[in-house]
Amino acid sequence: MFPTQHLIICEHCDCVYEKAVLGKHQKTLCARCGGVLQRYNGLTVEQRLALSVTAAMLWLFANFYPVMSISMKGLKNSATLWDSVLALSQGPITFMAMVAAISIIIAPAFQLVLLIWVLSFALSARRAPGFKLCMRWLETLRPWSMLEVCLLGAMVAVFKLAGLLDVLPGIGLFALAVLSLMMIRIAGRDIRDLWDIL
Ligand SMILES: [Zn+2]
């Protein structure tokens, strides 16, 4: 059978290419549709695992500390990410609460658990139990994880409300900001390299 390990398929147009070894800041593009095929990522398994554990800590901070506190005439209120989901669930569009919970809390949490699981075995050059399933779930979850959208929304809310009330960004917001940047770095497409390494 023809060996396929060194081949890569464009996920936009199914064109097949041979994998290239990339240098710093390099990426390969599909000649037919211009989609990104490979992007250089200098992270080793150890670094990726360390970043995943840090991201898991940040997830805890982002979820258990208030994203912002508002006060007006002596009245004070603060909200965590979970409070915002609960508030949505009491509104007229309960369905949105479920989507919000999945995209800002559940999907990132699952991604981190799967990453830590897969990477902690990869550290000793072994495939984790359920490796294939974990890797497929990481692909499935990626489009559902929308922390950066949530971050933008929270920042717009902080700026908009600041004109009307006293608004104080909380620890949750800072954790959310760093977490969303880290998720782009550690849970991107290049995690697929593990298929080749292991
Ligand atoms: Zn293409």
C-alpha cells in the first residue's frame, strides 16, 4: 500500500500535497484555494503540556472569579461567566444560554482536559488510552470554543457600562483574556502533529 504519512490534504478543497518541513514564521498555503495547510509551531510536547496546565488554572480563575463588578449609588453587583449563563437562561431565549454555556465554559474545559490527558502520555512518547477518540474530539470541539468572542463581548460591555455606572473589571476578565490567547496557541490545528510523533 502507498504510504500516506507524509501527505497532507487541504481541508477546504481536498487537494493532496506532500508535507513540508517549516522554519520559523513559515506556513504553507494550498495552491488551488489559498487555504492554510501547515503553520510553523515551535512548541515541544513539554511546553504544550505546561501551557495546557496553566490554561486549566486560568479557566478556574475565569469561571470562579467575577468578570466585572458594577456599582451605582452604593449598590454593588458582580457577575461570573456562570452568572451570565444563568441570567440568559431566565430570559426569553433559553436556547442561547445553552449555546453560551457550551461555547464559553464547557467546550474549553473539555479541550483542556483532553489536551492534558493526551499530552501527559505523549511526554513519555506513548499514545494515551482512547488517543484516536480524544484527537477527533479536539477537532470537533475547536469551532465550538469561542472564548475570544466572549472576551470581546465582555470588553464591549465594560466600556459601554463605564459611561453609566462605576464598572470595575474583575480577575475573571483578565484570566479570560490570557486564557483565550493561550487556547489559540495550544489547541490550534497543529495539535495534529501528535498523530505523526506518536
Ligand atoms: Zn485547498
